[in-house]
Amino acid sequence: MQHMRIYILLILIAGSLLNACAQVQMNYSTRSKKAIKLFEKARNAPSQFADENTGKPNYQEGIKLLKQAVGKAPSFWEAQLLMAEFYEFDNNYPAAIKQYEIALNLNPLHSSSGATFCYLANLHLALGNYPDALRYCDLFIKNPNASKRLRAQVYLMRRSAEFAIHALANPKDFNPVNLGPEINTAHPEYYPALTVDGQTLLFTRLLEIKNVDFKEQEDFFISNKNTSGNWSDAKPMPRNINTSKNEGAPTLSADGRNLVFVACADQTGYYGPKRQGRGSCDLFYAKKIGKKWYGPINLPGYVNSRNWESQPSLSADGKKLYFVRGRKGDRTNNSDIYVSELQKDGSWGPAEALPDYINTPNTEESVHIHPDGRTLYFASKGHPGMGGSDLYVTRKDVNGKWSVPENLGYPINTKYDENSLMVSAEGDIAYFASDREGGFGDLDIYSFVLPEESRAIRTLYFDGFVFDKESKAPLPGKFELFDVSNGQEIIVSEADEATGTFMVPLPLDRNYVISVSHKGYHPYSLNFDLSNNKVSDSYHVDIPLTKPIAFSKNTNALTNEHIFKNVFFDLNKSTLRKESRIELNLFAEYLKKNVSIKIELGGHTDSRGNEEANLNLSKARARAVFKFLIAQGVSPERMTFEGYGSSMPIITPEQIEKIPKSEDKEAAHQKNRRTVWRETL
């Protein structure tokens, strides 16, 4: 099991008991010279007998001497108190509690500031003895001379004890499932990262290595799901990613082709082959093209500093990077969550700390931004919880403000440390690391079903292949996703330049305009309306891009037409709806960059209704697009417009008549109702 830790700020308590005990010999509570001699020898024992390799204090040597001291003078409360501190720092909390209580019984007034009540409350909280923690918090608070420096921490512990008592009485459904031997081993596995389709898992494994300074080394391993839905045996990442130094805490872009991770320098400042850094730990970036990983490079921009940066989480749109940064000059090793935005030149802008109702004076870490872009999970020791580090969720509203963090509850959170949580794109499955019983030996990666109230917005994706329509060669098409309701650009992405494959996340509850472009090719548009519940789990779309071509008058108009997928009109009207502006603005920019292209704008209706009315309506709609493009700066001399009514159906009336279901017939009519453009001579 992991060692439990004390979370009272060390800067407030370090040495406090030792100082209290370092009185002039004549003021000790015992006259036994032998007991005093043993006590004073014990004070220096932890450092005197520290581990030669790690420098870790040997508190057991001090405890042995203190036991001898109290054996000679049982009422020697200073020795009892120092023994309590040594037990506490040696992670023997039950023994520490016993010794603190002995010291209190011997001298109830020894701690006028109430510090011992604070220490006892914290120890009981760490052990899950919540009523006792509450009792000692109240004893501290009732003390008129209570330390102001410890007051905030005691109030936090009190809120935590109250929360924990309520959480234990109202447990969440929680059934973690070990990911199995393909992922987990006798070594520790932690910090999982998942692609948006849930098919690729990247994680950190701590290996025992003979030829490194500390005999252990962090490397990345990767696994893919097979056709049966099972994980393959995890394989190490290539050697330009995994080095003889530590790599950890990876985050992947939605498509799995961009990797940001932390690498740390050794005592000489060496980060590994071909790597340079700025602080003790920096963030690095690598990119996958085809099947090969390139880089990594130190993350360009203003994220890395002389401080410690770690535990990155890349937003699905690739525009924001959340990460953890150590506080400058903070001896308690506490950290906060920051966010940086991607700049137009590909660098990362100055990082901003999240609000102080998320970041606390204690530690925030293990941040994960869900693919929905609105839900943030993190671990903290500074919010009310079960003790140790707990998992929390905060959500961003439409104005960009984060909500007050919510604890994920018991038994997801326990008296131990919980962290390294990540949540699937669908929002219902979470992954985390735990050293619970029944695993493979140490920290293992588990999955579990998140309670409904802790879930993110379901996020789907569409994938496919961008290619040249004639040659079938792959193309690195650029994807731009816009929210139809407000015109806001949501995601910018590119297909793989070697394979043309792509994967783009689609958070549920929105209607999307999607534009695909590549230099020298006509743009391609798509529409995904996910604002209702009738959606698939994923969408596969192959995207053929066409070059501007010279053609004869005999060219089939249907094979040359390009449909505006995101141009909308109200029923039986020719006024452009505001949602149409997104695609038409993009098309206007395309025409202004390609001045040699001339086009005809065409309107089409279905076969229902009066044909003369259909002709007039279709021409009026084409004219509306014509006027819009002129207003955007496109020369009218390059454009004509025409209405075709129902004369050029994609699906003929005879074909529609044979369709059995009424909803499928309506979908066929909808395909025939369209506004298009085609090249002209």
C-alpha cells in the first residue's frame, strides 16, 4: 500500500516539536539525567543514522532511544511528544496517536497553541477515524489561544471530516475492473491516456533498471484494442521517446498523433539524448506521422519555466494545454493547475493559473480535461475530502467560468491518495491507478463506471480518409469545426500527411459545420447535427477532394456540382438563415484566394408542389447566395446563378416511390433540396 502522508503545511510544523523540546536542561519535566541524556541523543539520531544512499532520516533509531528514556522516566512528556513526532514522520500513525495522547495526559497545557490537537485531528483523518478527527478539530477551535497559522488548515480538516462522515453514509456505486495482464504487471502502471475512440491506451510504467542512478526509471507503454475489444500486450514506445531518463504523465491529442509528456533532468541537468530543458521537469512534444514518431522537442512558448512543470492534459481541440506547475520557492512542494493557449505560430502562450477556488494553498495535481472541453477532473489535497488526495470535477459554463469543484465521493475517494484519473470520450467510463488488493503487485490501471452526476458530456468522433478524388493519393486535409449556433470555431485539425487518415472529436449537444480544405483543391463541407439524442457512436466519412478542372460543355452537371451542406433556408423562403454564414464566408475566402475560378450557383427543390413555384424558389435561393458572396468581396463577373426546380434530382421520383418507410422517403426528398455550385468556363 502507498504510504499515507500528513498534509498540514510542513512549513508551519517542521521542527516545532523539536524546538519545544530543546529547552534548557533544568526546565525538563524529569530530573533523571540518564533519561535526559537519552532524549538529547535521540533528537539527533534520525539524521545521524540516515540512509547513506537516499538521505532518508532513520526515525527508528530515535524511537529506540526515546523508549529507553521514558522507561527510566515515564512522566517525561517531552520524550513522549518527540516519540509521537518520530512515529508520525515514520508513517506509523496509530503509534503516533497513542504517544500524542500520552503527552496530552501528562501535560494538557504543553501546547498552548493547540498544535497537538491539530496534529491528532490530521492523523485521525489520515486513518479514516472521522469522528475522532472532528473531535480534535473542535478542541483546537475552542482553544482561545489557537494558532492563527494552523486555523485555516484545521477548518479544512473539519469540513473534510464532516464530508467523509456523510460520504460514508451515502456511498457511490463503484466496481473497479483491472485492465488485466496485457496492461498491468508487477511493476507500477499509472497515468493512463486514451484516444477519443477509446482504441489506444498510453501509460507510464516504472521499471527497475540496473544502470541508472536510482535503480528505477519511468517509460511509456502503448496498447491497442483488437477486433474482439480486448487490449493487446502493451509495447514500449520507440527509443526516441523512451530514453535512459524518466518520461511520464503523457497526454494524447484526440487522434493519438500528438503527444505531450513530462521529462525530468538528472542532478547534472541532463534530460536525455537531444533534449534540452529549463527547469527540473519540463513538458516535451512529439508528433506521429504515418507509423513513425518524430521529436520530441521542448514544448515551444511560455509553458516551461525554471519551476517544475508536469502532468499535462491536452484539450481535444488542441487549443488549450492544462498542466501542473510547482510553486516558486515553496518548500512544501505544493503545486497548482495552469492553462496555456496555442498561438497562431504554433507556440504556447503565457500560462494562467486556474481560479483560487480551484487552486488552493495545498496541492492540486493530476489534471485531465475531458474531450468535451468543458469538464475538468483533478486531484487535490486542499478541498474537503476523505483524507489524503481526492478526485474532483469542475465544469465550465457558457461564459467560460469554472464551477466550484465537486468531490467524486466515496468509495471512489478514500482515506488514501487518489489521482491519475482520466475519463473516456463518452463520459461514462473512468480509468485510474490503484494499488488495491487483487492486482498484479503494485499500482495497476483500473476502469470503472462513473456515477451519472460526475460524468462529462458525451463526445463522439468522426474519422475517415482524405484523398485526391482522381489519383486516390492521401492528402493532409485541414479540418475546421464551427458551432452552427454562434459561428465559433471549435476545433482545427489536420489529416495525417502520410496516410490521409483523421479522427476529429464531436462533443454532443451541438450542430456542427465542418470544412475540409487543402491547397490546390476545392473545399469540402459536412454537417453533423448532434443537438438531439438520435446520434451514432461514431461516424466514418471518406472525403474526396477535387482540383479545379477544365471541362467541356458536355460535362455532366451532377458530377461537377458541389453541395453546400451548411446553407439553410426557412420553409418555402429564400432568405438565408444566419447559420449559413459560416460555410459561405469560408467559400468566399476560397474564391478570393483562387481568382481564376468561375462558378454557377444553382438552386434545386424536391418534386413535390407546383413546378413553377419550385423554379422561382430555387432561383431566388441561388440569387440569395449570389448576393451574399458579392457582399463578401467576390466579383459578380465570376458568378452566375440559376434555379432548376425539381428537374435535376439526385434521387428520382420513381426511386423515391419504391422506398418503403416514410422517414426514408423524406430523407430522399431532402437530398434533392439543395443549393450547389459548379465550375463554369
